Amino acid sequence: MTTITELSEKLQHLFTWQADRLAKQTGFVQRERVVSGSGFAQALVFGSLAEPQGTRKQLQQYASLAGLRVSVQGLDQRFTASAVAFMRSLLEAGLEEVVQSNAPLVVLPRFNGVYLTDCTRLVWGATGVKLAVRLELQRGQLQASLGELLEHNQRVAVVQRALPAGALHLGDLGFFKLSQFREWTAAGVFWLTRYKVGTRLYTPDGQVLDLPTLLDSDQPLTLPVRLGSANAAFNALLVAAPLPSEALLKRQARLHEQARLDQRPLSQRQAGLAHWTLYLTNVPDLSFEQAHTLARTRWQIELLFKLWKSHGHVLRSRSANPIRQQCEGYAKLLGLLVAHWTLLVSGWPQDRLGALDALRLLRLHLPPLLHALTYPSAFDDFFYFLMLDLRFAPRRSTRRRSPFAYQFWYAFDDPIP
């Protein structure tokens, strides 16, 4: 867990000494001038976090709060190629930090961590990066890395990082890799994934399973299977259930549209298996309802990306200048990372307060946070009032027709009626 004192020190180090060092290293600052690396970074990161679509004047106001005495035009002139390199380097330095909540476990406590991995593309004009993220739900820890746009999902840096024994990993089909599942199984790490069409399944005694024949019923099933080649096979579970008619029509439409976009015919095998929801996992004694809850949990990382893009406006800018777009994009992403850290250590009750509401509440406290980077004693007041507001924020209600994810998590180990 990360304490308030530890996070305060991390923030001050990142946005003062480290920012000034990276500004000189990247050539953004070549000699002492009116605009310092730390001042520029603080203005851009916290100004963009407060007003993602703010005007040039609003950004200059945050520059003044950061101690820069520079005009709107003078600040505009600092958006150069070296500024892009500086902001990317500062973001990468931030991504190396590890921050996690000290709140009690509320998410699927039978696992030693619930890890979600996914990638998203960040494109500004003709350039961009691939952002790979691994989110741990129980403690809120974020691991992320930047890579090339065309880099394969399975080669991103965060995928190579080890998981603790007893942890659960959830990923989409872009991370389906039998050798990785075998390694995790041997290390005591749990995993669950959708079935990838074409993957061969075997009985425990090595006989090939014919899925279409096996699924010739209308009842859910849980079946022990073996995956992989004969020399490196390992045990898993196939968990399946037939799809309701309304959901089947939507899936068939989606499959046909994807086939049209890929300019290929829809395979007969894929069309046949579309009638079922199929999961592969090594979590023992898992019902279909539980497997489906875990699969739905993976959507939390998609909601994180939506928060960053739709409400953090990482890909949007008032400027048509691609250089400025990149600077602002990196700054906005770093600001959202700082917001995530700050909310975590302040006791953000994620089951009670949605991420967007928490972000809106934090934005009210940004000027004191920016002030604390210059006067560290002010961190105490900043965190005190933020924690107070989080504690008394209106509780998110439960829903019967379309329950929130945390409602499913709380009921995960309940006996089936």
C-alpha cells in the first residue's frame, strides 16, 4: 500500500527535480530561463486535468499558479518538438511509479489480486503510440507502458511482468496465448479467457474433443479439458452456456459485420459456435454464472479508457498543431494518472462513488495540490479536505434490472439458489 506521505514525496519529486532534469536532458530547457521544466509540466498537467478543453488563457492562469511569469504568447512558443520529448519522458517516469490503495479488499477476495490487461491506441494527427495498461482491481494499482502503434499486444512490456501466485488475470482474445496460460498455471496464477475459435481441446486422457457435438444441448456445462500439444499439455476447464436468442442475433450481426470489414467469409465453425458463450479457465469449481461475472469484470479497463478519452479528452485539443496536440495528450494522460493515485490513497470508495464523479470532485481541489508542490506542508490540508469530501460523497445506488459490477462481485461466492 502507498501512504499519503509517500505519494506526496513521489509527486513533489516527479514534478520538481525530475521534471527539471528531464527538461534539460531532452533539450527543452538549455539554460535557465523564464520557463522551467517543472513550471511548464505543472502548468500543462494540472491545467489540462482541471480543464481538458481549456482555452490558452486558462492554461496561462495555471502557469501563473505554477510560478511562471509568462504571457499567453510566450507559453505558446514553448510547444516544440523538444517539448513533446520532454512530456513523453516525464509521462514514462510517472508510469514507473507504483501506487496502490490501502483500503480493505472488496473485489473478489478469493484471489490474490485481480489483474486486467488491455491496449489502446493514442493517435494525434499522423503520429501516435500504443498504450498498454494492466489494472489491478483490489488495490487499484496501474502498470502501463508506451509502445509503437503496430506493436503486437502480446509483446507489450506490461504483459511480460510476473503476477503473484493466487492472482487472477483477465484479458481479451488479443492476449490469448497457450504458452502464457501454461506458465501461469505452473506458477499458481489463475486466468480466464473467452474461447478462441480453432483452439484444439482434448479430454483428460488425450482424446480430441469435437465441440459442435459436445454442445448439442441447451444446458450449461463445465468440463475438464487439456490444452496444448502432447508434450506441453496442461489442464483447464471449459465453461459454456447457450446464448439467449436476443443476444444471439446481436452477436451474429457483429460477426457478419466484422467479416465484411475483414473482406472474408464467415466460417461455418465460427457461425456454429456463435450460439454459445464459451470460456476457458484454470479456476477450479467455477460455475458458468461465476465465469460470466469474471468475464464481465474485464470491462472495467474499457471503462477506464473511456474515462481517459471521453472525459479526460486525451485525444482532443483546441489546437490544430500536431506538436501541441501531442504535448497536451501526454500531459492529460499524466494528469489522469496523478488523479488516479491521489484518489486511491485518499480512501476513494470505488463501490460507492463512480470514477467520473470522483474525478469531478478531485478537480475542485487542484489549485491546493499545485500549491503543495512548491510548499510541501500544504499536502496535509489538501489530502484532509479531499478525504473529507470523498467520505461524504453521495452513495451510488444499487440497481436490479442492470446491476453494477460491484453488485456481482459481492455476490460472487453466494450459493446458487
